Amino acid sequence: MWDSQRLRDTFLSFFKEKGHTVVPSSSLIPEKDPTLLFTSAGMVQFKPLWKGEVKLPYKRATSCQKCLRLSDIDRVGETIRHDTFFEMLGNFSFGDYFKREAIEWAWEFLTDVLGIPGEKFMISVYPEDEETYSIWRDVIGIPPERIVKLEDNFWGPAGGSGPCGPDTEIHYDMGEEFGDCTPADEECDRFIELWNLVFPQFNQVGDERLPLENRGVDTGMGLERLAMVMQGKKNIFETDLFLPIIQTASDIIGIKYQEHKRPLHIISDHIRALTFAISDGAYPSNEGRGYILRRILRRALLQAHKLGVDEPVLYRLVPSVVDIMKGQYPELKETINRVSLIIKAEEERFLKTIDRGLSILEGYLEEIKNEKVLDGTKVFTLYDTYGFPPDLVENIISERGFSIDWEGFEREMERQRERAREKSVFRAKNAGDWVVLNDGESRFTGYDLMEQETEILAYRETDDGIEVILEETPFYAESGGQIGDTGVIEGDGFRIEVKDTQKGETGHVHIGRLEGEIGQGTVFASVDKKRRMNIMRNHTATHLLHRALRMALGEHVKQEGSLVAPERLRFDFSHPSPLNDEEIARINEIVNQVILEERNVIARVMPYEEAISSGAIAFFGEKYGDTVRVIEVEGFSKELCGGTHVNNTASILGFRIVSEKGIAAGIRRIEAITGEAFIKDAIHLNDTLSTISEILKTKEPIKRVQELQNTVKELQKNVKSLEQQIVKEMIVKLQSSFEEMKGIKYMIEEVNLGKDAVRKIADTLRQKNPDSCGILGVPEKGSIFLVAFSGEKLIDKVKAPDLLRAISQYVKGGGGGRPHLAEGGGRNPDGFKEVKKVFGEILQKIIKG
């Protein structure tokens, strides 16, 4: 039996014997390729080798690469061969062997090693690639009628740039039952593209196709399709890579696979993609690769929902994926819990809106049943309010013959982006026109200076004071989470107290209050150094915190927002669950250890590509220029950042997390202190501990507090026992307090016990006396707590909430609850005494209705 692991091992061993280095699969998240959301082919990790950017560590390589592509997502479940996540078996040459060897070895592996009959294959080649055509015909011996020339046989480049070249494809014939077609027919399942041999000869740079430094070979064969062929299956989903997942899903949902193939194919494919992508550090969100994951998850969950599932289910399939794949990818075992938690949280989030969203969509479709085009504004509402990605909406409605007004949707998206831009751009209140004093461009010097002589380029008056733009300024303008600097600008005859600094269209805008009258000449600009130093401590600490979070929780952690202020720092990050005490302690320990190690903090300006290649963190979707600033905490972290930082971690002095909480689904927030705030906090904690020690008269306050806690617990047990005894005695006493009227027992009594005790008494009385009702009152300072009850035989005539409503005018209050037990209160405890006098009459009115 050719199981999937045997196929992987056999392929890699075959090419290892041919002098290839076996290279492990790279992450689904490309580490040094900002052009790609996900690794989409085996060659992605080797792009620098063909381009000659790095020294060749080997000239031949082979790998089994995990890949994720969205180009065919709408065809998953519709065909026998399409999937989003797949494994690509590949062999690669970097300036070594070329077309002939690649073709000969591919043929040898398929026909000799695997034993597939040669007549089961058809070959396609690029029309202009006569060399490849000749090798197939003259060397391998493929008859010309089984070789087709296709314009599509030119591959790449991945991400729009990099190595590319002609390719030749080996197609497997599934048999006449799958149709009468050729490899040129994309819609036909008969001829399956099994192996693609690409010959990178060019380097795509913009619109230019340049000769490649190291021309070579890049082949890719989908493991799923090979398994289908070698295991004799009719589709990839019945192989050992999918079927166990499908069987688990069928059992959980309670359906039969043969009756629901399409949704189960989609679910099984999508959970594989989610498991691997999240394990590698991606996270569902509204941007970049996170949006892709959210789209995949919601598409799968929608299929489950159509099958009657109304609770999280996808996360329960993660163990099946791990069980199938752990032999090749053992790291999955380490991330299984985190992956499951993230998927479950995301499912819960979508399930809260899915029914409402589908209902809204149905209403929209009913409105346009004759027009067949769904207005873009409505699609935007479904996306913005109910979390339905537009392509998911398209997928749902296209099955019923509807389409989307994409132009209208894009207009709404652009309006939303414009609103976001407007919020982020500084605008002064009722500002006058700018008064220009000097020509020139404003330049920020605050990375190196905190004070300097400069000149005012322009100023304007506002309702709140004055705004100034300087030729050179040490003041940092709010950006990247770091708040703006404050300080002083002084000139001849005037002084400006700067309260904030913001980015403007022509430079940093210094906002403050003016004393005197602005004039020409040199000014002295001075940042509040103490405040800036605290900000710098906190900003560098956010970098340390970010790295520590990834070390303690996993590489999935991604910064979602931050605030860097002088007194504290705030850091929002992706993580599915609250942090426990051990995790918080570990993070504190990591950050403080780096502070104690006195590591240098180095700022460098370099080309973006060089920064990424050096390992600096940059998030997909962020806008970066050709040149970027990199902040490296020596040997610990490296991020793209435009903020101000300390020169050495020792300057941070210390770090402590003061709070951790959730702010959205899958998003956590940490607040922490450093520097002066950390020292003050430490002194305060020490003083507090000393005071506690004095009060408790001990040198071991923690031990003493624990002893006191144990004592309190014992006392609470005793109190509870006494309270239970008092409750029993009170019930016996109240049993004799019932009055009777026409076969109905009733009471209204004051009880001087705690609320829980009174609730218990009322509940016991109604159970022991099913033909009774009553109200118990607990007088408090300026108010009264009330509990009403009604026995089982009396509920139809007298409901507990009705009793409270009937006396509300007396006690100036109200209440509510269940028919047999209700509670409330009032602001007039004296009124309860009046009620006692007339309660019989009140009860008669309730019974009469």
C-alpha cells in the first residue's frame, strides 16, 4: 500500500540518491518575501539561490513543501483534484543540471520506481520550447500525438517577481469515465496535472524579464494527487490525507459521507489549511493573511451550518489533521491546543452573527429577485456588520443566479478607508491661515538631539493657542503608537509651551500656548527630556515585550496596536485566551533578564529588502518605503520602527505587567510600567509589604496572610453551619406564622437574616406548603429587601412577581422573577408595616384578578 508517508519518503530518497540535499519544508508564512501572503510553491524558499543573492549552499535540493493557494478555492469540492492546502514534492537545480536530467529522472521515478504504466501519461510543453519537446519525443520516446503545446506552460513568477521560465507538465489519464478531453481542457477531470517541471531561465523585475544568474530546475508534484493515483482513488478526498478527517466530521455532525460529499470535501480541505497556517503563526483577522484565514474558516463553517451545525465544530477536527500529519510535521503536536483554541474562538465569533447575516441576505435577495444584482452597499453592510466576506456572499448567491455590484462595494470600502484616514490626520480646531516666516522643509532631528537652535518656518493661531512648524525639530510627532513630545520653544521676546506634537502635511506641528509675540530669528527648541526618556524606555520595552510574548506563547502572536506614553505602555496582541499567572511571570522574567543583560539597542537605516533579509519583523499589509529604520535589541529582537528608543536596555531600569485583559475576540491587551513608574511602584509595594508586616507583627507577611486566610475559611465554615441552623429554626418558627383565607395560607413577615438565607427560607416554605404564598422582608438602612413566594398549587392564581407589584406603592419599589419565586426592594421600609395590615385584602384582589 502506497500510503502518503511512504510516497514522501520514497520521493526524497530517490532524489537524495541523485545527489540532492534534502531540505525541510519552510513555513507557510514566507520569512523573507513580502510579495507573498503564503508560501505557494516549493520554490519560494529557494528564490534567492536562483537570483544569485546568496552564496549557494548546494546546487541540488529536494523537499516536501507545505503550500497554500487561494486561486482555486471556489473549485474545492466541485472537482476531484482542487484544494487550498497541499504538499508539493519537488527537486531543484541551481546552475547545475537542466532540462534533460529533470525530465529523465521524473520519468524514471514515475514509471520505474512507482510502476505507473507510461501510456497513462500525456505531456504538455511551451510552444516555443523546442528543446523540451525534443527530449520528450526523442529521448523518452513519447509519441507526438501524446505531446501537446500549450501557451499556459510558462510558470511564474510567484508574487509577480523573481525566477520564471517555461515548464512542461506530466498529466495522468484517469480514464474515459471522467470525460472525453485533452490536457488543454481545464474543466475536465480526466487528465490530472500530476507533475510540473519548471525551468527558471529568467528573473522578472517589474516589466523586464532578465537572464537568471543561476538558471535551473524547479519541479512540483502535488502529494495529494499522487496519493490519489497510487491508492487507486477517484478523488483526492478519499486518500489517507483527507478521509480520516471526513470520517471524523461525519461522525460529529451526524451525516453520511456519500450523501454530503461536497460540504465534507470543503470542510476537510479548509481545516487542513487552517491548522497548518495557524500553527505556523498566522492568525485570523481583517487584514492580509489573517483575512484569508478568516475567509477560509467562515467558508467551512457556513458549510457545516447548512448541515444543521449551530455550534463550533471545526476545532474538533484539528486532532485528526495532526494525527495524519504529525509524522512529517512533528511541530503540529506542540501547537495543537493553541490552534484549536484560536479556531474555536473564531467560530464562536462568526456563529453569533451568521443566522442574522443570512436572514438579512435573504431579505436583500427577495428585494432584487428580478434584478439579479446585489447592491454593493448591501454587500458592504454584510461585511462590515455581520462579518460576511464579500467573496463568501458571492459564493452563496451565485448558486442562485445572483451577482454582486463590485463597483458599489469598492466605493463603500474606499469611503471607509477615507474615514479612517481622516481620523488619523491631525486637524486643528478653527485654525487660521499659516503665516510663513521662512522658506524651507521641516526635518526631524530627534533621534540624536533633544534640544537645538532652529528657525520657525510657519505658524498659525487657533482657538486653543498656537501651532508652529520648525525648520529642524527634535520634537517627535505622534506616530506608530508613540505619543508626541512636549517641551518649550523660546525666541526673542516670546516663549511657546509645547503641549503636543502631531504630524502635519508640511512637517511636524508643535501645538502649544504662546507668551509674547512671535518674530523672525533663531529659536531654541527643547524637548521635555525627563518625559521623553520615559517614553523611550516604554517604546523599547514594547519591542522586548513583543519578542517575549512570542517566546512564551508562540510565534502566532502579532502586534495589533500599541500606546507608548511616559507613564505606561499598552500593547495589544493576537492570542486566543487569557494569560495565566505563570505566563505573565515568564514574560516579566524574560523582559527583565534582557534589561539586566545591558544589551545595546541599535538603530540602522537600510533598504527594505535588506532589512527583511536580516530577519527584521515587518507585518504584511503595512506600508513601508524603499528605505526603513530597523531597531535591533542586540541578539534579542529586530523590528522596523520609526520611534525613539534608549541606547541600552539597562536604561529601562525594570519592567512589570500591571494588567492583562481581552478587548476583542482573539485580541488581548497588556499594560505595563518601566523606568520611574516601575521604581515608584516597587517602592510602594515594598512600603505596603512593610506596613502589612508591622500590622501582622511578623517578618513573614505572606506566610502569616496564608495562615489568616485558612483561619477565615474555618470561621466561614462555622458561620455557614450556624446560619444553616438558624435557617432551620426560622423555618420552623415561620411555619406557625401562616394565616389562612378560603383554603389559602399566606404570610408577610420581617426576617433579620442575610439575603441568601431569606431566599432559602422562602424557597423551603413554598415547597413545604404548596398551597401557600407570602412575602419576607429584610429591613436595611433606608430600604428593604423583599422575597415573594408562591406554592405549586397556587401559582395559577397567585404569582410571586404579582405580590411584589401589588405592594410596590407602599414600599416605593418593585421587583420581578419567576412565578414561584421573585425578589425586589423598596426605598420605604416603613411602608412594609402598612402592608402587613392590609395584605389579606391585597391578596383577595390578586385572586379575583
